[in-house]
Amino acid sequence: MDSERDGDVSGAFSRRDPDALALAYARFGPLVYSIALRALGARSDAEDVTQQVFVSAWRSQASFDPGRGTLGGWLVTIARNKVADALRERQRDGRVLLQVAGGATVSAPEAPPDQVVDRIVLADELARLPESQRLVMALAFYSDLTHEQIAQVLGLPLGTVKSHIRRGLQRLRSRLEADGVAY
Amino acid sequence: MSHTDPEILALRALGEMAGTARDDEHAEACAHCRAELARLTEIVDLARVGGPAGPLEAPPPQVWDQIAAVVANGAVPSPVAAVPGGGDPYELNGAGHRANSDTREAGSGRSPASGDGSLAAEPAAGPRRGARRGRLITALAGLAAGLIIGIGGTAGIVQLTQAPATRVVAQIELYPLPQFPQWQGATGTAVMRATASQQVMAVTLNAPRRPGFYEVWLLAQNGTSMIPSAT
């Protein structure tokens, strides 16, 4: 299962295995990059932040305690801080320009809203569901089909669809509780 | 007293009218079930905000190159080599892309320690965009076999079945699924064409005009990806 694999990555990371950073990057790179991209807009900025997050995580690896939280959640926290730094830097640049122009103050930059981060974490977990369950969840969320109609369309037994939905929601919830920020 | 069936709570969180009047009574009286439903509803709302997100985008390959360079002068092994098995979940955006670009960059002989990320990245931008297009064509061709068109609110579904044709990237006849008798007689085609810069999909549907609107969904048959596009 994916959660077990996450545990392996986390363990390797806290032991500072030589390939742990590569494993962490393969597992969480898209998550970190997506958060940065969503918050900053510019790809080049998102790439910079992604790089900073993993370099910083590796260097401060000693402060990661797998007993206190997940590797994903820890990386998300670092990502939010780096995004806030990048926004602050932007603001500083903007303020210099404004001062040159004799202009006004700029509102304080913020970390990406919790909901934005949680949505990306959720999308990451949705993408990791087994194929059939992923399709059921996508139809349950985004089409107006009832679970009976989903069962018809996909040719699945009703019980399977209901079970996919219940377990799928529980899995999303667990992931959000582990790696998200609002829960 | 036993709690409300978790499957019923899950369906209710999705907005379905599931369960019986007794479930209603219990769910209102029981703090546990009420909290459970509220939590699941939050997750459903979060998932629905802004529509389907799709698989996350993987960072471009030079990001890892730079991390590896900064951390250990390139001594850290590549994440591609390090991932066990082929189970990359980011199939559309990840594995193929990464493999293509790695090949290209290996040939470029760029020094990983150049430290001038923005300059080094420039020449790679063009070809990478090209690779992205190529990947999209592949993805759409793969999607074509499982294309489903959802019609109007809670109504019918039309499934596509033919193989892609030449010149046009993909072309498919639409016909209603047997489970939706009210849509029998509806026909249509979906044609994907490539222009110099993009792919365009035209969907022609011969179906009754009804209140509401039609929605077009692209589904990978294996559920890897769904691309909703409304009309």
C-alpha cells in the first residue's frame, strides 16, 4: 500500500539513507511543486521554492521526527514557509519599485491559504487511489450521478461502489489529517 | 445503540438522500454521527471546490538536478533510478515526461553545478514544451477508448468506442449506454484535431434539447485521468 511506502520513505529519510532524499523527492516533489505553483503562479518561482524545500529538508533532517508527524506534513510545512519567504521577497521588490515611484504600502504577503494546500494534498491522495476506486470517487464528486448510476455506468456491483465511496472518503480524511493544514 | 451505517453517512456527505427515517433520527440525536457527517461533508466540499484537480504536476527535471547539485555535488542518486518498480502515480504528468527530458538533458552535457539556474533552463524550455505536447497526444489517444460523455445534470451517459483515426488525432462515434433508455436514439461524434499549437476536440451531439446543459468528460478507461470540459 501507498501508506506503507510513505512509511518507508519517512524511515529512510529520518535514518538519512543515501537515497532517501531522492525517494522523498519522487514521492512528494509533485505535491511541493503544485503548492508552490498554485501560490506563486510563476513556474520559475515554483521551481526555486521546490528546490529550496528539499535542500532545506535535507539539511535540517535532524529536526524531522517521524513520531510527531508525517514526512509529507513536514514537507508541506516547509513549503508553506518557503512560499511565504518568496512572497515576502516579491513584496520587497515591489516596495522598492513603489518607493521609487513615491507610492503606497503593500499589503503583507501570506502563506498560501490552508484550503489551497489541503486541496492539493487531497488531489495527491485521490491520484493514489486504486484505479477503479479513483474513478468512482471522481464521478461521486464531480458528476451529478448517484451511487446507483455510478454502479450502472461502470458496471460495478452497488456494494462495491458504496464501499469504494466510504473507504475513499476515509482515506482522504486520514491523509488530510496527516499532511494537511486545516484539519 | 448502534451508529448510522458509515456507508450511509458517506453517501449523505456526498449529498445523496440515503438511509431511512430512523437514520435521520439517529444522525440528529447522536453527537458522534453528527460530527462524522460534518467531517465527511467538509472533505467532499473541499474536493468539489474548483472542480476536478487531476494528477499533480511533477516539477521539471532540472529541479532535481539542482537539488542534487546543491546537496551533494550530484552524488545523490536520481529519483527515477531510486523509485522502486514502475508505480509512478503521476502517469500523465510524471513518468513519461521525466524519462523524455532526462534523455534530452543527458545529451546536452549541461553542468549540474553551473549554479545559474535561470540561464541553464532557457535553452531547455523549447524542447520541453514540445515534449509536453507529444505527451498530451499520447494521453488523449489513450483516453479515447474510455471517453464518456455525461449529459445534463443527473441524466444520461454516452460512451465512445472506436479507435483513433489518422490525421485527426482521434475520432469516435458516440452512442448511449443501455442503462439510460431515455437517451436511446441520441448519436454523436467526438473528433480530436491537432493544429500547429494545440489539440482541439469538437463534440457533435444529436440529442434532445433539455433544461440544463451538457457536460463533456474525458475519462481514461483505467481512471488515471478525468478531464471535464463544460458547455
